[in-house]
Amino acid sequence: MRYTILDCYTDEPAGLGVPPYLGIYPRYLAGYLLGQGHKVNYLTIDDLRLIRIYNNIKKEPTEKEKTNIRIYNTTGRDVQDLLDKTNILIVILGVHVPGKYLSAIPGTLREIASLIKDMPCKKILSGPAIYGTQLEGGKFFEKARTDIFDEIKEFRFSYDEIAEYALKGAIIAKQIPQLRIIEIETSRGCSRKRGCSFCTEILKSQLQFRKAKDILAEIKEFYSQGRMYFRLGKQSCFYAYPEAAKLLKSIRTQCKKIKILHIDNVNPANVISDEKKGSPITKAIVKYCTAGNVAAFGAESFDPVVSRENNLNSSAETTYKAVEILNRYGAERGENGLPKFLPGINILFGLKGESKKTHEENIQWLKRMIDNDLLIRRINIRQVSIFEGTRLYEECGNKYLRKNRKYYWKWRNEIRQEIDSPMLKKLVPAGTVLKDAYSEIYDGKTTFMRQIGTYPLIIGVKGRFPLNRFYNLKVTGHMLRSVIGEVVE
């Protein structure tokens, strides 16, 4: 059989598969199908948009236009020929934590339905969208349409099976011409039995950990292809992995030329537990990972009422102590111009128990960090997306979103003005040189670039520089969450 995997991109509480990231779902699935003796092709939603909406014409933007990121991540293959020969189309889709993406737009169920409805092949929907998907925060999930798909299927593989499929499926990276950060899974599920009220991770899996040798083998397979950018991001907390420090040392020892090695999600309480043992994991991250690394703390709220009502994984004091610890070890500036390892803070609007007091608590604790010269790499603020099966859905739905939505812009803007702006100027003062920034898109006569890695700073550079190249940039100014730079030798 001829299979085509159509990657519409995924974004979950634990795991990212939106370009420039390459997520786990299409890779594992490709490995499974190849192991069954099938032929497998990989395409992106951008490929499908190009032929269905843009008549297979990809225009270069003029000096008055912005790069069209709806068709930025095409594979350059004969898409129509591949689709004509496809027996079974598997659509990988699902956004559970909506974000803003510089050079990609994930597909929605409504969009994909319009693009594939006339295709004569069998159509299967898989990925996080089987639990629902939503590209915009503050809304209920979008449900899968059974009138479009012949089957809605979660391909559940054990970690013993994935040990084989991950290696076989790595070959699809050869069908992707663009630079990709390979998202690597270390565990599934959550170590907290009850979990946060809004989170979908606990719905999907019991807590399990991959074997370190299997993780290392997968990275070495991509490394042998010349893929040099990796993030250990597919887990609820990297610090919970039983062999975290040993794993990082093994990766760095056996893949010495890796250019980027980052992590993602971290439970602040586990940072404190690690500190009581002498901080072996924190020290290993600083030593073996590359600079610009971020531990995404799912604080969500510093309000004790909201924390209690939603069973959040960290109190305000715990988060603050974890921020102190990471600053102590990771605030030193690395080779690429950024601090080596810093916390990131997630703030979520619309949780149960939210009130005006919530914002006051958030501001108070964030200001305390600034006043005490602690660095935060970034603050993500979004409205909660509500998914069936979560306690938030069952207990109050969008009650607090409706109640407090009129305040959100004011609250968000206050955090951006009073916290993000001064924090960014401390993080990368004017004159800082940020090395190896990758040029991605144009917006008129401005080129937007980013360093490769987790939550990279967006850098606006006046002029239209060739895309898909690396530049060293000197910071010349600051916006609220991004910086202005100029090319230096």
C-alpha cells in the first residue's frame, strides 16, 4: 500500500511539532508503516495549500509584502503525483496549546476538510486532534468530522515498539529540505496523579519513561543524517526523567558536533528537589546543553486560589525559589550571546477561581523577580483552551473566560509593559551580539531572524537579507518581546 502522511503540525502541553520543529507523530507512524512493508511519503499542510489554494505558484514577496507563511514549509515534491498514487492518507493534526508562530500556521479541522474532501483515497485522522484541537485560546475545542474521515485513529505504540519505529521513521527527515529541530520524547503522561484542571496530557497516557539507550539511538540516527538541532521536549517534566543528567552526558559525548541541545517543560518543585541533592540535573543541563536553553515552568498563575482550584503543579513561592536556583546556575552568558539556562513562565487566563486578585498576584510575584535581579527568559500568556474530558471542562467550562475576558488585554499589556520590557533589556542589553541567527521571513523591508532553539528571540533587522542563512546580529533596540538588530561580521 502507498501511504501519505500529511503533517498539519501539532502543539501540546508536552511536545511541539510546528516548524521549525519536527514532531514525533509523523516519524513514529512512518516507522510503523515502513516496518509493515508499505511505501510512505511525507507532505505538509503547506504542500496541500500550495496546490489547492495557490495553483502551485509560490511567489516571492515584494518589498511591500510579508512572506506567506501558509506555504512556507513546502517539501518541493510533486505533490499532485504523490496524492494521485496514495491509497491511504493519514492526517496528523492537533493544537492543544495555541501559540504565535513566526514561519508556520498549523492546519485546522475545518481547513483540512475543505482541502481533502474530494480525494478518492481512504482518509484517517490521527494525532492530538482525536481529543479535539483549537488554534485560538479562549475557546472550546474543534471536534473531528466523521463525514470527512473514514477513520479516526490513535496509533498507540509501546516504548518497546517505538524503539524500532523511531529509528525507521527518522528517514522522513530526508523528505524535508528545510532546517528542522528534532523534538525528542523522553516520557509520556504526568507524574502527578490528578494533574492540572485544563491539561490533556493526563487523558492520553499513564506515566512512562523511554529507555535512555533508545533515546540516544534515535538522536544518533538523525545525527548521522546531518541533523544537528535537538530538543528533549516531549515530556511533562524533564527533571522527572530518572537518568536525566546521565542522558545529557551521553548525548554530548557521542554526538559531539550537535549545534543545539535544549529541553522544555520543567516542574518547579522538581528543580527544588534536585537542588536538595546538589543540583545534578541543573548542573548537567548547564554543562552539556547549549546556551539559550529554557525551562518552561507551567506556573499558570501565582494566585493561591487559582492554584488550589486547578491543582496547579507549583505554588508562587515554589516557582520563585526555582527561578532563583536556575539563575544561580544558568544566568552566565554563553557563546551565542544568551544566558545558558533560564526559566520561562507560563501564565494562563480563564482558569477556575480567577478574579482581579489573580492579576495582582501575578504582577506582584513577577515584579519581585525583577526587583531582585532575577532573569526570566520569556513569559507566555494565553487564554486557556477547553477540552472535553478535562476537569476544567466538567467543572466550569468557559465561565471564567466569559467573566473576565474584558480584563485580559489590560492584564496582558501590563505584564508586557512592566515586566517583559525591562526584563528583555536586562537579558540582552543594547550592544549584545547574538550569534548564528537564522533569517526566516520578510515583512516589507524588514527581515525577521531567530537563533535556532527553544523559544528563540525574534530579531527584526532593517533590510532584506537572503533567507535561510545565518548571521551574527548586534542588538540595537528593544520591543516588548522582541529586539531590533543589525548584521555584524
